[in-house]
Amino acid sequence: MTYNGKTRYFLVEGDTTMHTTELIAYVAKSTGLSQADAGKAVNAVLDTIVGALKAGDKVTLTGFGSFQVRKTAARTGFNPRTRQKIKIAAGKKAAFSAGSTFKAAVSGKKTGAKKPTQKKAPVAAKKKK
């Protein structure tokens, strides 16, 4: 199956969203695991991430990104229908920050080590005559 000129093994024709079943099938095919074992592995990873976030931990997958819970402050909003002000309670939301390797893979840019900046030699002060 091709999509935008690239071979894709996991997408349904015309669909650009990968669902859990397609992810499991792709993991099974790429690792040689059975569908059942791949499903257990994928679900175990997802359950571990969710459990860590519930406990207030941050999950970092180096190069891929990090998952964390961010707190939202209480604020005043409005009902768009009536324009009446309403109070919105403080809460929590899950957040994902993409890692540099992941960003580069998606954007097509190469990742490389940052070039060290060279410090310029200090300029000698001119003496007054």
C-alpha cells in the first residue's frame, strides 16, 4: 500500500490515522511476534505511561519525547451562547513534548550534534597616548 509515494504497511487505504489495531499489526510484523503478544506489549507500554502520569511522574523516552501532567489554573470563561461569565475550575491535563530526534524524523531534517561555538579572543584595549 502506498501513501504519498511511500510504502505504508499499516494504514487502511485512504485513511491517514493509525489506530491501535494497525499499530499492533505493524509491531507484530516488524518484530516477528504474534498479534496477541504484540498487543500485550503495546498495551503494557501504554498502561505503564498512563500509570506513571496518574502517579504524577514524568515519562521520558530519549529522542522520542516526554509525557507529563500539567496543571491548569482556575480561570473565568464565558458561555458562548449567553455570554454569561462562568468559573472554570483548576485541573490537570496530559501533555507531550516531542524530542529532537522525533521532530527531525517528522520534519525530514537531519539531526546533528550542535557545533561548538568558538569563543573569540579578547580584544586588547588600546592604550591612550
